[in-house]
Amino acid sequence: MTDIRIDTDALASILQANAEKYAVEFGPEEVGHVLEAGDGIARVDGLPGVMAEEMVLFPDGVYGMVMNLERDDVGVIILGDYSTVEQGDLVRRTCNVLQVPVGRSLLGRVVNPVGQPQDGKGALTCSEYREAETDAPGIAEREPVSIPLQTGQKSIDAMTAIGRGQRELIIGDRQTGKTTLAVDTILNQVPDDVYCVYVAIGQKMSTVAGVVEVLEKYDRLNNCIVVVAAASDPAPLQYIAPFAGCTMAEFFRDQGKDALVVYDDLSKHAEAYREISLILRRPPGREAFPGDIFYLHSRLLERAGKLSPEEGGGSLTALPIIETKQGDYSAYIPTNLVSITDGQIYLETELFHQGFRPAVNVGLSVSRVGGKAQLEAMKKVALRLRIDLAQYREVASFAQLTSDVDAATMNQLHRGERLAEALKQAQHKPLPIEKEICVIWSAVNGHLDDIPLGDTARFEEGWLKHLDDIHPDIGRKMLETEEMSDELEAMLVNAMEEFRRGFAVSGEVAAVSDQRVVPRADDQEGRMSKVVLGTS
């Protein structure tokens, strides 16, 4: 029989090492109880040391965030399936605030505000988490906005230019193209140059699915993160959605990159916050919104900006969307956001129904950064565009009331019609900036004046194709110099003369002095009604 000897000293040292490794420290733990629960809100007692915005854990792994600190209990919003939370359930503190996953692994994915995948593509592999609510960069950490963020929309890049780090509000009634404008801006961004985050707040799942389909079709989903808090989701998830999306975008900003975040839309976000506040019995204010509704949106939008080179030089551009009712842009939430942002793009229902898309109202749209974030070439060719369009809208409204129009007014109407027609753009067809400049140059310099309105789109398509095929050096030089030099303009004039010799119009154009066709803005059925003005 073999004599087996065991080294008790070695065995004891191994056991000691394992015991130290897996040692458990015991201590007091705060555990509360649910007093009542419903509609995504729970009232909890027994947590005297809990802090505001701290995460707490309910049974079945459901998390909540503390919103109200009261004398005898706390109000908690439930971030998940609140139907599983019942009266008497135990609630434990986590001593952490809400954190969401960030990183490149989120690109191309559709997630909810707490980072759970919604696209059926499997689990996420994020290794980094950040707090959903953080402080906005201070003044010393920022620098002025000066680099353009091209939207691909002629009317916007020419008249209400957006810079990287700017906050530009998109405002208008329902069904006026707000989401389409934001999505087209995402489509126009070059992958790995500007990273995009689209936050859907209170939208129908069919609408969100349509946005994702468009991004996939034009090969931009892999450069974008889609954060969804749908209309069917509880109000707490809709409330935290924009903060979670902003944190995901800030990851790229802090890497020295440029990021774009779209909040679609903040009117539903405000309504979700109002619902939470009323259930928590917070005092209501104007339109039943809580008193801190302005602070809610300001602390969100102030996180956008352009960082200084010492802070990495990245930028975060915000495009919040707000929905008005019956064109009332002086309502409570719209005026709040107008005062917070650096400008607004106002989309008008009547223009949309008349076929002017994007339906940008020139008089009410403004960018407080403007020419500082615009290429010199675009600034030069679009110098008179806004004024000419605004004057055209005004003259056209008066011209409907009389048949006696002088020649100068007729010329103004004639040019204005061509300018407005040249700014029309098909859905999901953003243009490179050099092509936008060439189209606007042709319109403001009168090269469309003898073209029938019905041929304007065909003229534009042929003109751009002619530049691509015969004169590609014009666009290339324009991007290199970013200016409209005399030499470059002379090249455009020669190219236009070549193109006009081969372009045939589809009909005769009436002389300006004989009769004019002016669009009316009173057609409520979405058709284009016209009135013929004679000069007797």
C-alpha cells in the first residue's frame, strides 16, 4: 500500500488565498418597501439615505430612478415593465446614478434609453458606461462655432447655415417634413466624419421603422445610433431618452470627433415629463407643465457645443424638433426652446401643401451663427437670396389683389418664382455643398429667368450632370479654395453657356410684360392654385 502524504502547509496557504479572494464584507443595507405603484411611478418608504436621481432595484431586475425626496417616502420612476412592481415589494439602493452604454459598438444598432437592443441583432458588447446626466461644458472649455455642418438642403445651407456645435431648432406643425429634414441631414454626413444619434421620443414604432429603413437603404445606419422610446413605452423611458442619446453622442465628441444628435421630438418629451410630475404631485404651472420645464430642456441642450483644442476639439451639434399646433409658435414650449437654441428652421404648412419642400419660411427662420459657419463661396452667391425671396413672398400676396402690376414688380415676381422653384428638393436627396452653390449661382444670376417653371427641375438635373461630366474641376476647385473667385465664376459662366446651347425647353415662356403666373397661398387642399395677372 502506497503511503500518500499531503502537504498541509501548502494546502492551508491555498485555502487562505482563496478565502481572502472571495471574502464578503457584511454591513447594513437600506431596504425599502413599495407603498403604491402604477403608471410607471412607485412611492417607496424605508430609504432615508437615498439621493436624488439614484438608481434603486425592484424585484425581477427592474430598475427605478428616484425623482422626489419627501418627508416620509420617495417618488421613483420605473425604468422598465412597471406591471411587475407591486405593493409591498422590497426596494434596494444601488448607490449609483443612471448610466448608459457608450462606444463604437452601438453604431448601427437600435436601442432603448437604458441601452437594451431593440433590433434583434443580439446583445451589445459595450465595455464603457457613462452617466446619462452630466454637466454641460463650461465657457473656458468651448470655442466659437465656425465649421459648417452641411445639411444637403439648398434652402438651409444658403440662408440658415448650421455650424458644428450649434443648436438649431426645427419647428412646425405635424406633417410638414420635420423628421424628413433631420433624416436627410443625417444622410448627408460622411461616415467617420460626423457620427449621428437619432433619438425618437414618443413616436410610433412604424415611424421609427421607416427611419431605420431609410438609413439602411442609403448606407448610413452603420454611422448612426437610433435610441427609441416609442409612444407605447412608459413616460419614464421617454423622459430619459434624450439624455441617454446625448451621452452616447458625447462619447464621440470626447474622442475629438464631430457628433450630431437629433431629438424627435421635445414636445412629446415635455408631455412625458408633465405626466411624471403630475403623478408625483409636483405643483403644476402654465399649461400644467411643472415649473422646471425650462431647466429640463436647457440643461439638455447646453451640452451641445464646440470644444476648444485643449479639450480635444470635438463638437456636438443638436437638432431638437418641436411640433406646433395650428402654427402657434408662440406657445409655451416652442418659445422656451427658441430662447434656448441658436436659431430655428420654421416649416410652414401652407408652403408644404403648395409643393415647396422643404417648406422653410424664410421670414421666421434664422441662424444666430449664420455666415460664421458658411463657406465663403456660398456666402457670396446667397447674399441676396434671403432678401429676394422675402420680398417675393410679400409682393406675391399683394399682387393677388390687383390686376395692375408695373414692370418692376413683374420682374421681381418672375425672379422670385425661379428662386423658390430652384430651392425645391426631393425627399432623401441631399446635395453636396459644391452642387448647391452651382444651382443657387445659376438662379441668383438670372440663368433660370427664361426657363419655364415646369422645366426648372430638369434644368437643374442637366446642369449638375453637365458639370460632373464636362467640368468636374469646378466643384473640386470650389471645395479646395472654399471661395467664389473671379476665375471660378468665369469658368461657371463658360460652362453655363455650353450647357444652354444644348438645353431645349419644353414650351414657350410668356413675356414678363404680358402675363405672369403667381402662386396663391390660400389653397387648403394641398393643390397649387394660380392667378393670372394682366397689365392693362
